[in-house]
Amino acid sequence: MFHIEGNESRKKNVDLANKVFREIDYFDTPTYKISNDIDLIQFTRNNKSFYFDSEGYNLDNKQGWKYGELGIWSSNWSAWNKFAESDYDYLVLMEDDLVCQEGLAQVIINYIQETPDNFDALFMFVPKDQMHKYTPRRDVSANITGAYQDWSCACYVINKKTIRDMIDVANGGFSLPIDWFMFRQQNIFNLYSVKPGSYQACKIENIESTFQTKQEREIINGIF
């Protein structure tokens, strides 16, 4: 679970996740906080393959990035790369606004078994405002269907067999936030989500974003 120390309002979710996943190996990967040019320069200098389009993307007629979006990218990208070199077959990545319910670990194991072997990512959490986009024509099993949501990486599973696919595409340069990077490129990624009505065993807490209301979207200049 990605978490910045000192954010006590979210620490309880981390403690709960540790309890729920107590019988599953903990994967030690850093959480990066990027909130200004200094943070971003330090990360990019230490990670030469991390390449983003400084122009970013347009949302609500504003072009660029919020630094926090690149912080999320850096944490996930680092986890992907470390996982690729590990001995594990699957990795569960979570954000610290996720509330885990008892049994989530076993539900994930069960759902992996329902998902095609060549999946790139399996999304355990689907926001309620995305449920209406579901269509049964993409179903692959009793609980799993082709990804139909447009946002949220609150809880997802990645696959050792295919993780290099996403790493290689990302290393070629990205211009979208990480959820859009995956969901809007399903022509190249095999993504799956839990069906509406199937047990997710997790939910997100209604808690203020660490950056969305505090940072302006802007074009990133002078980094490279």
C-alpha cells in the first residue's frame, strides 16, 4: 500500500491492510512524494528510464500535470520495475485511501484464477460512478470482465508474465495519468475488472486527496 509517512488520517488504512494481508508476503517498495520541481528533478535524475511528456494532458481546459500525478506514477512505476526483477508471480498495489475488508487477500487469489493467464492488470476496485459502463459482452468468468472503468488504481493486481509490456510502453514516454494510461490503451493492454454485483472486499474512504485540491495543473518546464 502506497503511503507517505506523517499522514495520520490514512495510517489506519495501512494498519488495516497489514492485518488483512498478514499471511501474504509484504513487498517492500518505496512511495514517492513529488510536490515540486526539486522532488521531480531528484527522481528523474535517479531514474533515467522514467520519461514523461512535459506538456501532459488537457483536463477542464487546463494543460499539463499536477505534481501529485507524477508522484503516483513514480511510485507505481518503481514498484513495476522492482516486481519485474523479483521471484513473485503477482503483486497487489493499493492506495492508502483504500479500506480493506477481511477476506480481501483470498478474494484476490480466487479472482486471479478466474482471469485469463495473460492479463496485464486486474482491478479489484471499481468506483460506483463507473458501474453503468459495464457490458456483459466482455465477461470472462462469473466475477471478472474486461475493464470498463475510466479511473482508479485504488487496488489492482499485476502479473509477472506481462509486466514488461507496461514497463516498456511507459518507458517510451507517457502523457496521461496512470489510470488513463492503462484504461485508455486497452488496444495494447489486457485489463480486467470485477463485475458490478461481485464482491470487491474493499472500498475507498471519503477522504481529501493529498494533491488534487492543493495543486494547479501546469506544463512542466526545465526538468530535462
